[in-house]
Amino acid sequence: MNLFMNLLGKGLIIFCLIFLGEVNYLKAAPIVNSFGLSSADTLITFDEFVFPQNTLVSTEYSSLGVTFSPALNYDNNGGGTFPGQSGHHLANFSPTKSPFSILFTNNVTEAAFGFVTNAGTSTFVALLDGVQVETFDTFTTFNNSSTAFIGFTGIVFNEISISPGFNGNASIDNLQFNRGVPEMSSFFSLIIAGILASASRFSILKRE
């Protein structure tokens, strides 16, 4: 029993070091660029499931890892083509819904999306389980490729709240994201499994 408790204590120390190392490795930064993420686990173009124009979309893409609140309108920016957007998209107007949120079904460490507004300053807030993690304001518009993609990187979050500038209207497309670090419970399970395996091996060696 003493051996097991010693191993358990050491395992918990290792767990804390690993988890803190994962957290400290992350460097929070806003994304404002022409392409979004350099690589992504998931890309949603809104061509995966197609709906009639102005269909309200909330949980329709949940199988791909994302929902929207309040519900956004499908294909409602007048059919224009803008930097960061092509083909099907979601919009928050008719009537305007601001702020609105992109909610991820799993924690993510970075996410970006094509974002179109009338010229103005928009506010973006990253949250984890409803608690603010990071926020920034930036100028957004409909005809500048250098600001076509907006997002966050280097933090763990599961929601982005968006308050579009000018008149509050916006559309989004090409949503990209990477899933977060393993949950604490997963780390803990792996460590316990390792401790039990070590204890079992020690017991066998002792009998030999």
C-alpha cells in the first residue's frame, strides 16, 4: 500500500507538471489576416449541409462540432462575394442579432473564420464555459483581404462572442478550428493507468 501511495503521489506531481506545461505553452493572440489558420483539424464551409435561403441555423452543424446562438440566417448577405467568403455562409441580420456566439462542442485552442461587416470596429470575446478568456477589438469591413479572417489562437476556449461594428450586421464563412488539449480527466486516467501498471510490475518482480 505504501508503494502504491508513493507512486500515486509521484504520478500526481507529474500530472500537474504536464498540465501546467500544456497551459503555459499556449500563447494568447488574436487572429486578423487574409487566410485564417495555417492548418486546421476542422474546416466548415457551410456547403456540407445546404438549406433554403434565410433558414435559421443553430444546431444544424453540431455533428461537425459547432452551434450558433442566437440562430443565424443561411445565405443572407445578398449573394455577394467578399474576401474570406465564397459560396454558402451564415449572417446575423433580418433582423440583426448582436452579439451572437459561435459555440464549439469541444474545447479548442484556436479558431478563425471569414468575417464580413460594413466598415466599423467589431468586438470579439473568447470564453471557456461562459467565462471570458480573451477579447479584442479590430476594424472590420467587406473589401479588405488583410482583415478577411478573424479569430483567436493560443488559448483554450469553447465560445466566441461577436459584436459586429457599424450597424451590427455581419456574415461568416470558412470556419476553421483545432481542438483543445486533452481534458484533465483524460490526463489523470492515463497517469493512474501508468501507476497501476508500474505497481503491478513491481509486485511481480518482488515475487520473483
